[in-house]
Amino acid sequence: MDFREKLLNIVHENDSLVCVGLDIDKEKMPKFLLDSSKQPYLEFNKAIIESTKDSICAYKLNMAFYEVFGKEGFELLEKTIKQIPKEIIIILDGKRNDIGNTAKKYAESLFETYEADAVTVNPYLGIDGVKPFLEYKDKCSFILCRTSNPSAVDFQNLKTQGRPLYEIVAEKIKDWDKIGCCGAVVGATYPDELKTIRGILGEDMPLLIPGIGKQGGDVEKTVKYGTNSRHEMALINSSREIIFAGDKEDFAEISRDKAEFLRKEINKYR
Amino acid sequence: MDFREKLLNIVHENDSLVCVGLDIDKEKMPKFLLDSSKQPYLEFNKAIIESTKDSICAYKLNMAFYEVFGKEGFELLEKTIKQIPKEIIIILDGKRNDIGNTAKKYAESLFETYEADAVTVNPYLGIDGVKPFLEYKDKCSFILCRTSNPSAVDFQNLKTQGRPLYEIVAEKIKDWDKIGCCGAVVGATYPDELKTIRGILGEDMPLLIPGIGKQGGDVEKTVKYGTNSRHEMALINSSREIIFAGDKEDFAEISRDKAEFLRKEINKYR
């Protein structure tokens, strides 16, 4: 089964475009868990997955939050991935990038060692650094196109050939999709740009859309401009607002409520 | 002691601008080691470090080659770093990049967990993704500017404001250096561009220069255009050509000969 098929299956089954970011963070974790559990982070992730798995289509694990724990972090990453039901999309968000023979090692690590369904890749090195990921035909590589952060404009909005750089990147992504399954990362914080990029990338390109909630992205516009004509092929990410919504014993139920709320909010506009 | 001072000290002590990439790779390792040793990669790295440490100024560890081994890879990374004498520069080459609160985790991981002296950072997200690294004032962040691979031109050479993008990135790097110590990654494969970038970045900016040897970069031009007026502030990297030069019991001596040859070749033009 290829990535797009797997994505559509779970989107239909759970009637959801919600992607939950499992971005563990000591400072934001429920204190009682840190005090009482021998494996607080794994216990936390297990509880969040168990409570939200029927409300979402994907989990995204940002590798920075695991890497910071050293080798134990990678053990935690492995164990967390094992908790995720097989039908749900797993995105390893590492924004990896390197020259060809080295990018190949990253692709091997993410797709084989950790068995991700999808990864995020930074395009600054051009196709050499992307191709080794695209060779995994049943997987998906979400290429950074227009990121959600304020200083994205430093380079991504510079005019080149009469258009902002992110449009040129989008054109390349469309081209690279002929080699292997591409997606694009486009922030919800810039709805007009999201609209333009969906226009360039067409109906079938999955978009990973961070930036709603605390970062300020609007849900209605995100759905309107980010999805395709069938209101699909978008994964709308929320991390902190869902997983760290509660800090007491009932944290997992509160996270489920938040994920359900976002699922319904998104579906209002589909 | 800050990064530039540490770099100058070891460059003077060893009279060397050579940076050796410890990019372990199962397919290129001496077979006898893989067959005979319980910890072949660690033993390999120890032997290479022991034999080359007087010929070089820095070791660069590309994280992809460690990450591919999963959690054992990060243990190996830690143990390898412990083998490197304190006066030698350690560069963790991960080309990391993310939005602010996440980039902070990467910076913590690389500078605190692994105690790197320097890292490589991808600039596509702008200053938000770079600043958390720059807050480690005694460390150095080498920002990707003009990479050594063929498809670097896909985006880095696009004309914007009448100049190629890599020049605009170089201007930003010079600006960011006011916040905290920046360096730049510039491939040896494009000597004219190396010259332009050194011109923009000025005397004191350390350049990390990959791309000599197999990738085709010329040593004379690299030294001429990549160093400053005192023939310093450049770290000229070689990985595979040095560490995998031999595959018998004497592999470490052969690597030392290769490193010494490169050191002298570089110094001919200083």
C-alpha cells in the first residue's frame, strides 16, 4: 500500500485531518508523571496515543525533542513508534538534509530503522539531498516549502524570477514528485501563500500544515486553502495545544477532548 | 576560551587546516575489523584519531552516519567524542534546522549533551532557527551557504536582488555573527564563489570547506580563496579519502600519511 492510499484510508476511517505532534518536553510534562513514573515520557506518549488514536490521521514526532535525551531519546522514539497502530500515519519530523551519499543514510535511518511512513526534508541542497528519500516509493517526503515561523521570510519570500522563492520550491516539489512521493510543509500562518502553493502543487499532493493554534493560523482558511477539492490531502498539525492541555491524572482525556474539538472544527469547513 | 581562539591555538600547534570527517560506513570499513572486533566502529575511530591527531585541527562527525545505527549510533557518537583530545575542534555536522523552540532542543543536544565545539545549521528557516544555536557564545555555528554538491544550484544560485541567493545568505551570516559566533559552509568545488563569499564574510569568519578530493575541489584555489589574509580561518575537510584509504591492519598509518600529505599540500599554498 502506498502512502497516499494509507493516508486516505485513515482519513476516511477516523473522518479526521488532525495530525498530533508528540513533542515531549520536560518543562511542559504533567509533574505528577515525572515524579511517579520510571518511564514518564513513554507512559505519557502511550496514554496520549491510546486516548487520541480514533480522532486523528497521523502522529508527527519532531526528532529534536528525542535527540535532546541522547541515546535514551532514540530508544524512546523506537518504543513510542511501536505503540502507534499500524493504520495510522507516522511522520518523523527531522528536516534532514545532506549531499547524496549522506542523505541516503538519513533515509535509511528514518524509513528502515524507525519505519516511518513519512519524513520532513529541507530543500536547500536541491535534488541531490532529496532523491535518496524519494527512492522509498511507498513512503512520503514532505519538503519544507513555506514554513510557519516569522523569519521564514528571510529567504523563502525573496523574489527570484519575479516570484517568491517558496513558489519556485513548490514548482520543484511538483517536479520531484515524478521521482517518488513528495508532500510539502506549508505553514497555516500565511493563508494566501497556502492557497498559491496548493494551486501550484495540484490535487494529489499531501500538505503537512503546522501553525494553527498558538502560532496564529486560522482553521477555516487552512481547510479552505490547504485541502484539495475533495477536502482531503492535508494533515493539519497541532502539538503542544493538544498533548500538554492537561497536567493532572486526567491529562490524556483532556488531550482527547482537544483533538476531538480540532477534528470537528476542521470538519465544519470540509 | 571562545571558538576562534581555540581554533587558532590548534591551527598553530599542529600547523594544520585539515579537518577529518569521521564518517563511518559499514561498506567502506576494513573488513578484518568488522570480522574480528566486538566494537569495530569505535575501535576504528579510536585508531584514526590516535594516528591523525597531530596532523589536523578538527574532527567533523556527520550525524547521518551515526543516526543510521539507531540508539547504538548515539552511544558510539558519545564514545568517539570522548576519544578526541580537548584541544582539537569537534564539529557535529547535522545541518539541523527548525523553528525557535525546537531549534533550541537541537542546540541543547549538540552543544550540551554531546559537547560539540561547533555545529552545522541549515538557513532555510531564517534567523528564528539559527538564533538558539548562536546563544551558545563560546561555540560556533557553521551556516550552510554554498554547498559542494552538483544540485546546490537548484536554489542557492537563483538570482534575487540581482545576486545569487548564496550571496544574500552570506550577507545574513555576517549580520547574524553579531548575535553569536557564525561560520559558513562553502564548497571547494566552486572556487570563484568561495572567493566572493570570503570577500563578503571578511577576515574573521571561519569557513568550513568540504569538497576537495573525490568531489573535485582544487587545493591551491581552496587555500587562496578560502583562507583570510593570514592564511587561517578555514577548515578544509576530507572524509572518505583519509579514513578509508587503507583496509588492512595498517589502515590507521595509511590514514595518517593521507592526512599529513593533505596538511603539507595545503601548507604549500599558505
